[in-house]
Amino acid sequence: MELAYLSHPKKRLVDHIERIVAFDTDELFKTSAKFHDLGKVCDKFQRYIKKEIASSDPHSAVSAIAFLINRYDEFDSKSKLFIFNAIRSHHGSLASKKYLIGMLLDDDSRELRLCQEQLKEILNKRDVCSYFEIDSDDMEIALEFGFEIEDLRFDMDDYITQKLLYSKLIFADKYEAITSHTFIPNDFNYPLTSLHTYKKDRLRFDSDRTEIAQTILENYQKNPNSHLYTLTAPTGIGKTLISLELALKIAEKKGKNRVIYTIPFTSIIDQTATIFDRIFPNQITKHHHKVDFKEDGENHYDYDRIKYLVESWSHSFIVSTFYQLFFAIFSENNSDNVKLQSLRNSVIVLDEVQAIPFELWKVLQPLFDTLAKKLDAVFILMSATMPIVTNRAIELAPKEQIFQNKNRYRIGYLRLEAENEDERLQVLSQQILKMAKSGDGSSSILCVVNTIKNSKLLYHLLANVLDKTTLYVLNSYMLPKDREATIDALREPNSNRVKGKILISTQVIEAGVDLDFDIGLRELSPLSSIVQTAGRVNREGKREQAEVLVFDTLGFQIYDSVLMNATEHYLKETLERKESIEEANILTYVENFFKTLDIRLSDRKEILKAIENFDFHKIGQAVREIFRTESDYTVSIALGIDLKDEESKYFEKSQTLNQWELKSYKERRFKAFASSIINIKRKDLEMLGMNVQKSDIFGLYYVDYLDGIYDSKTGFLIAEEQESLSAFD
């Protein structure tokens, strides 16, 4: 008996289902895939898909109920829940246990009443009952299941099982809907010889780096069966290429089908991906919220297919952000979860691990180990200042030896004798001027402060005295192209060396910015941030030991008190007792700092408790708060972009394009001006009295001009900065 029902326009339901079932051999997945679109056989949906009516009823819930009632005795309680939830949620967010219980036990549930009606209709279709092997609409079973799961508690293994099943189902479903095929991973073809050739042809020989790389690879050979490795080593030793070689070696040895390289910030993805692309041309996929999708043709199918492959991390070598990785792991949203299944059988590198929000450290300790084993993945964690995010990893770097041999800088303390923030800025500017004029005046100086406001005000204080051609500022109120131009202007040709120039920066310099200054200054901040700043001073280690001075907090403290208390104990109090701490000895201070934090920090967002309760919404909400994606303090604004004009073009297109083509067009246009978007604090907008417009179509605030509000040297102009500029004028 042949099923004639459609799942999508001109696509048979049975073909759609069987291509998805073929994606994975796991029994939970095969069952989920078989039942996930059962509800589409209902007459109303069939009329809708044939465009006879404008809308249809939801089909996911009845598909899940049909599975539950007709396969109740085939699975244990947790497995039934995993399958039921994956099917029920596959067109939306992953439902929390308490929501499912409410749905199943609520006598007045509209959703459940609709399911009863749909299931009765389905059981009257003999061909459907035969194919799906169903014969019951006993809703008492659903009620019994609601009571059955009330007292269930879950561990990390259960959490990953549920998330992975959901991810596999939504990925395979969407992939088949777009391509009408079952997804098959590409062969992993990234030979180590290409990397070796690149290093030989493009890089000058460095005996220290070569020796460190060799030791790391030898240590891996001695410990080849772990799922978790750490590389703890100072900046400037070539960790990027070392980790690449290690990842490729693991992939080759273990038969992995993907390398995923993650970095804290979107701003430094391009430079890392550029290096990898030189080694493996046209084989590296970048993924972040501003990435553009290059389609092969002009139709929306090409765009949708390529966009989906990128966003689901389906290619063999991905360079992306911590944000994308951790939202795949923790978010309940459909669009975030689609890439979780791509972590399977992969090598996953996390560079600059110290940038992981500290609120997640306690959660990651049990998660990394379980996730790696469950997904048969290998994690490589890298940092000069390694927080305790796992207790099971094998350290591959000879960290004590490397720190002792480098010894490129010494950290001292600079007390700013002043009463308030304005006076401290003045004293600091005088100190910088004094340093700039010492010796032959050719020393380069890096000064890192904690706030955008102070980076700008300090810059203008100095600009009133110094030659502006030697003075630069770097902060997140600058557009990406202007940040890149600043970094390029600082560097000497074909070098990371900075000569005779001064940079006032915020924390944006602390990860992935390869610059080499002579002198460093750092506002008091967590010890890990101070060491990251120090890594931009005498970076190549080819000059005499450099000085990095930590100075008093200029204004209010922006960092968590737990981090700062530990820093004051291990760094500030030490520096007040002795003259300085050399890089050769800094590792001990850093490790004691993180051991203290491991004791003092807690899972303050109660994510582990939410995992135990399968409260996926609470988990997702906690991570959104940690990454500040729903912040009341900042607004994303497109600068110098007229979105009214974009909206007019959108309305023109809406007259000729169908809804899917229009959606693709909108996404393309958004990507076109994404590089003009920055996050601005609401209070800065309020102080300027700016009434910014919002595009409802693009969901974005915008200002269609730059004059008077933006400067390519310093970024978006804040009120205090404008007052200072007026004073200096």
C-alpha cells in the first residue's frame, strides 16, 4: 500500500521520513524520525500543503502523542520522554519537563484536545495505520505518562542525550526539506603536509617554537586516548598553528570528520580564518552572526542550502565563536540546537579559554567530560591563563618550562595619587607622557583601561599634547573596519612590532590581537586579564625584559567582586610588598588565583539544578543573561545606514517574491550592513539625547548619518567625549 500524503509541496511524506530515518542508526533517533511528521496526514494539513487553504493545525504534538500511546511499552521512562519531547518540539524550542507535564495532565489543554481529534482522524486512515504500525488512541496512556515523569530527575548524560536527539532530528529534517537528500558528511581532507609546507615556505624558523610544538605532539603520542586536552602556555609561542597541527593529527589518527575552531570574539575570527585559508584554500568555513553566505547561483534555493550548511556546522572545518558553541550546548532554541549534532566525532578547539564567562566554569567541569565521551569528540582547550573548567584534561604543554624560559616582562604596581576619577586620569596621562619622552622617545606604549569612556577621555587628554599620528585608541564603539585599520596602522611593515606609538585600549586587545609593545600599563582587573595584556608587551622576547605596570582603578569597578578579591590577594598585595613579579614566576600566581576561584565560585545561575529538572527554558535564559544577549543596558545600532531605504526595497520585493524568497532576500540585506552595527549603552544614547529610529522589518535600531556622532579614530562619540572635545577646542 503506497502512501500518497505530502510532507512538503510535491514531496511524498514517506520519502521525507525515510531519508531522515537513514541519517542515523540510533534507535531513539529512528523512532523519532519515523513519527515526527505523522500528523501531516491529517486532511487539513494536506489541503494546506496543496495550497487549497491558507493555514493548518500544528502537527508536532499529535505526532508525539501517537508515538507515546502506540510505543509505550517499548522504551523506559526517560527514553520515552526523550523521543516524545524531540518530536513535540521539532518545530519550536525544546520544551521543559514542567511544560510537558502541564500539557499531559491539564484537562482543559486545547493542545491535547486537538491531538485527540487529530488522532481519531488518523486512525481512520488504514494505510497510515499500517505504515506507522499504530492502532490506539487511548489518551489515558498520555495521562499516565504525565504522572510517570513528574518525579524523574536527570543527570548530565540525560541532558546531552535529550539535546543530541533533538538536534539530530531538527538537523536531518531541515536538511532533507531543503535538499531532498539524506545528509552524508564530506571526507576529511586536510593533510598535515599542507601545514608543514606553509610553515616551511611562509614562516621563519624559530627553534623555541619548534621545540615546544614537538614536545606537545610527543606528549599527545604518549596520551592518545583522552577526550580532553589543555595547552597552557604564554602568548607568542604560536599556539594557533600548534593547535591546528594537533587537531589535524588527532583527526587523522582517530578518523574524525570535522575540526571546529572556536574563538571568543567575532572581531578576531577573520584573522584566524585567513591564516587557515592560506594553508587550505577555499576549505575553511567561517560562522558568526555577521558572516555572508556566498551562493553559487541567484535563486533562493542556493542561498538557503549554503546558509543552512554553514549555520549547522556541516562543513569539515569550521571557525566560529564561543557564543555559537555554548548556545548550541545550552540554548533551548531550535536555531541554536541545529549545530549540536555536528560536534559528534569532531575535534573542537577552544582558544583563549579564560574568556569563557566565569558563571559557566562550575557547569563546564562535569559537562566537558560527559559531552566529549557522549559525542565521541576531542576537546583542546588553550590559554595563557587556564581557568579550572575541567578536572579530567591532560596537559600537553610543558607549561612551567615555557614560562620560565620566556621571562619577557615583569609586573609592577603604579599608585595613582589622586582623589577622584578625573584626577586619576590626569595623573595617568602625565605618567604616559613621561614614559613617552624617556630615552630616545621611540618606545611604544600600551595602556589598557576598563571602560570605553576612559579609553576615549584618556586619548583626548593625550591628543591635546602629543602628535596625533603617533596616538591611537581601540574600543568596541569603533566599527570593525576602523578597529582593523587601527591595528594595521600600529604595526611595522610585515611585523607585529609597534615602534614609537601609543595605544589606549579597552579589553578588546586581550584576545587574538598580535601586537608587540615596549611598555605596558593595565588598570587593575582580574589577574587573567592583566597577564593577557602583558602578553602584548615584548611579545617576541627579543628585547630586554619589559615593564608592565598595574595601576589603581580609575572609576567604579566593573568586574565581579569574587574575581577582584582573588586578584588583590594574589597580585596587588604581593606587588605592594615587593618590587615586581617576573613572567618566569607568574604561572604560580595564576594557578593559585584559579584554585581560589574554584573554591569561591558557585553555579550562581543554578544551571546544574535546572539540568536536573530538565528546565530547558531556565538553562537557556541563564546563558542569555551570562552572554548579555537580552541586556537592558545596550542597544544594537546600525550606523550610517538608511534602513528606510532598505525597507522600501523590501516592500518592492514583497510584490514579486514568495515568503521564502523574501526571507532569503531580507537575510542577505541584513548581512550586507551587519559590519555597520555596534552595541551602544542606553545611558550613552540618553546622555546625548538621541532618539534613534527602529526598523520593524529588520528588527534593528539605526542612525542614517555619521557626521557629529562617529569618528573613525575613536568610534561612536559619547557625551563626555564631546564635552572634552569642546573644552580642547
